[in-house]
Amino acid sequence: MTVKNKAIVAEVKTLSCSNSFRNYHFLKITTEDGIVGWSEYDENFGSPGVTAIIEKLSHRIIGQSAMLHEHIREDLQNVTRPALGGVVGQALGAIENALLDAKAKTLDVPCHVLLGGKVRDKVRIYWSHCVAYRMRTEHFSPPIVDAEGVRQIARDVRDWGYSALKTNIFIYDEQDRIDAWAPGFGRPHEPGLNIERKVLKNLRRHIEMMREEAGPDVDILLDLNFNARTEGYVKMLRETADLDLFWVEIDTRDPKALAYIRSNSPHPISSCETLIGVQQFLPYFEAQAIDVAIVDTPWNGVWQSLKIAAAAAAYEVNVAPHNFYGHLCTMMNAQFSAVVPNMRIMETDIDRIAWDKEVFTHEPEYKDGYLIIPDRPGWGTEPNEAALAKYPPLEKTGMIHRTAIPRLVV
């Protein structure tokens, strides 16, 4: 049998389930031989409509061979080129990832074999959204409502054997109660994105508290997201100049502005988690704007992400996967991390919802602050369809359903 007659796609199907405060989204591609390729994608992080695009494109996948995923990707790019990127790009990434899983399972090998072979058996991880998730007190435990909860989670990172954590910007009131500060995402609504003294004071206090409790051997990463403009980012970097930070993560659409920020930073700068494709990354490499390029492999597709990592290496830049999704995305990123030489560290969420163990066939294996690369065929885990049916998706979720901004008087 020739390669062209193997792994012929017979069905393309999207599924989702509740993740308590958002939804998990999955793509299932079934071949004529009964092989099932899975990928996980997202509609919560400013990306509504990915499912609809996948479904619109599915007729072009059926009848094609999953062994020829690059051919399929090129065809889908051709018919979406005028609007390539954004949610269209994310749909192509989801399709590519499911085809890779189907191809690896057809060959009965882990995906890392298809991607070039392992250069490491484990990858160092950091505990992401450290504080932010436990503030969702109805979903995660122990809950965080005040400074003592912050101190407790920092101790947990240390005591549970993790070597790195990533946290965000928070504000404390006079009773030490905590609140998120993320105007770039509308919390609060402050379109100027200005960084005032109150924010600087609270940012410093928050990091000092976490350092005190986590101890000197835990690396602290700071994520500033889209929550300022150039002036504000420089202010926050100056405020934290004497603090021991692994990196500061900054999102800005202007690579020259980020290069200026980096030139004024005492800390390494990471960025680019919302970019899609080598062409969007290149201006940041050329401007020497970043120390670490963050690559979202569910958005880009793991095969395309390898091209981004290779481009980064040409500019002496390391990469790190963006990973705040379900266990399938974690395994996809693990396979990517296994083969990329210029890997820095991998993001993962240690705080999990109660039914993650039901939704996925295998959970990631962590040991001494590392994720062990799985050697099962494909990505190394799959969604459990019976569990997906048990936890139906929420009707309204994602950032587009957050509380509306205050109405202004005309």
C-alpha cells in the first residue's frame, strides 16, 4: 500500500465539554482504517469561532491522507489566504495537530518520532497562573482571597517540588484582600493602560511576598500581558529591577517598542504567545526584541511551530510553549519540547479542575519540577468521549462574556 492510500480521512468532528469556568474544545479526525487523531484547541482566549471555521473547512480534509499533513495545510492556507491568521490560523493549527496524531498512530509511534526524534526525555516546567486560578474560589482549592492565600501557594510550589512559578499583577486592599489587575483584558476598564504608583507598589509587594515564602531556589516569572504601554512596562521593570526574576513576559504589537523595553530591562524578556506563523515572529527576532519566544503550538500547529523554533535558533533565541489549556495540549507541547534543541522551559497549570482525570485518558507525569515525555503512540493522551458527554459545555464562556463595560452617557 502506498503512503497516499494510508490514513484516509473519513470523518471530521468537533467536541467540547465544560472546564468549570470555561470550555475544553477538541477536534477528532477518524480515518477509514479506524485510526483516530485528536487535537485540542481553544475559543476562550479571545478566539470565538474556531469551531465554525474547522467545520467549514472539513469537507476539504475528507478523502485526503493524514500522512500528507503539509499538503493539506498548504491547501487550506490557499483557500483562506485573504484572512489568514487569527481564528482562521488557529483552525488550521487544530487540523494540523489532529492529522499529526493520526499519522503517528498509523505508524504506531509517539509524535516526537515524526517531529525529528527526542533530544531530551524530560522538560522543565513552571507552575503557571500561580495565584490567579485559586482566586476562582468556586473552582479551585484551597481558595485565595487574601495575602495569606498568596503566601500559601508560594509555599506549595516549594514544598511540592516545583522549581519555578509564574504570577501576574494584583492589587491588595487595606484588609489584604486581593484582586486581579488586568486592564488589557478589561479588568478594570482602563483604556489608557496607565501604570500608577498604586500598581507599582502592589506589584513589588506581591513579588516580594512570593519570594519570601517560595525561598531562594524557586524561579519567579512575571507575566505583564497586554496590561500597559511602553512607558508603563518600563516603569514596572524599573520598580522590580533589584528583584530576582527569571523573565518578564510582555505582549506588545510593536517589535521596535519591545526592543526598546528590552534595552531598558534588567530581566530577560519573553513575548509572542499570540503570534501565528514565522512571518509574524520574524520582526521580533530581527529587532532583537526578545530573549525567549513564546510559541502557542495549538494555535500554530506543532509542525509549523518547529519552523518558528528553527527561525528563533537562527537568531540565538530560545523558545517556550504557551500552555494553559487541558492535558491534551500539555502532551502536544511535551512532544514539541522533546525535539526542539533551543527549548527554555514549558508552561503548565498545576491547579486543575476536579474532573480532568475523567476527561483525559492519561495525565502528565511530573517529577522534581520536570514533565516526563510520554512514549505512547500519538500525543500520549486522548479525550474520553463518555466524560465529555457527562460534562456538557457551558453556553456562555470566554472573555467575550465577561461583565460589560460601564455604559457612558452620550
